[in-house]
Amino acid sequence: MHRCFTDADAMRFWHHPAHTKRIETERTVRRCIDCTPSYYRFWAVADAKTDRCLGMVTYHDGHIRNKRAAIGYIIDPARQRQGIAAEAVAAMLDFCFGELKLHRVQAFTHPDNTASRKLLEKLGFRQEGLLRDNLRVGEDWRDDVLYGLLATDRLSQP
């Protein structure tokens, strides 16, 4: 994960600035391990042949009683555009809708993150609106585009 978290290109759309020290990544990974599954969970995305970490997927802001969560994902820039994120996010959605029995999954993405927006739309998410100054990263405020996917949307997909 350190490779992803220190890469400015990978982090330009993430919810915190790029890490500059290994200890920052170690702290983040520890927080990922010490998760509360009803609120959030992280999975490493690994290469099937080498078991090398390529990134991660997560659900967070979970409201399990309300059957809702948000998702996020990050993939090493050297391995992007190879279908890895699509496969990992689809597997996580199967878990969220299958195991957790969620009704709604939402995703927030930067308006300029074309690859992420295409991925979400490919997986059946619908754009629901623009949230102005929704996320503070460092000292900067950023807009987010909100996408939503309902369990009933998945049932109607071919």
C-alpha cells in the first residue's frame, strides 16, 4: 500500500494527501486492520500469481441497520486500466449486497476522475448529484459527484 499512498498520481483523487513517510502508511494499514465491520472494512487487492498488494477496496460509513454504506478503492497506477478495480469492486459489491444484505451502496468521486466515474457506471451505479465542497483534503475543499446503486438496480441488470 505504501507505493499507492506515496504516489501523487494515485492520491490525487483520494480523501487525504499523499503520504511522505512510511510510518503514515503503517498507521493507515493498522487502522484498516482494526476495523469495525458494521461500520467499515478494507480488503487488500492482490495479484493472484504473486500475492503482491496492488491496492485496496473498502466499504465505510456503514449504516448496517439502515442497510447502507459508501465504497472506495485505489489501485497502483502501474496496474490501472487492466480491469483490476472492476473485478475487486464487483466482488466487494457481491459481499455488500449478499452477505451484509445492504439496500444501498454509494460512492463519491471527484468530478475529474473520469476512470472512476466510468467504472461506477459500468457496475450499474447512477449519478445522483454534485456535492459542492464536500471533502477537505489538506487545506483544499473538493467537490464530489455522488453515485448510488440499489440492490434492486442489481437485480434488474443483465
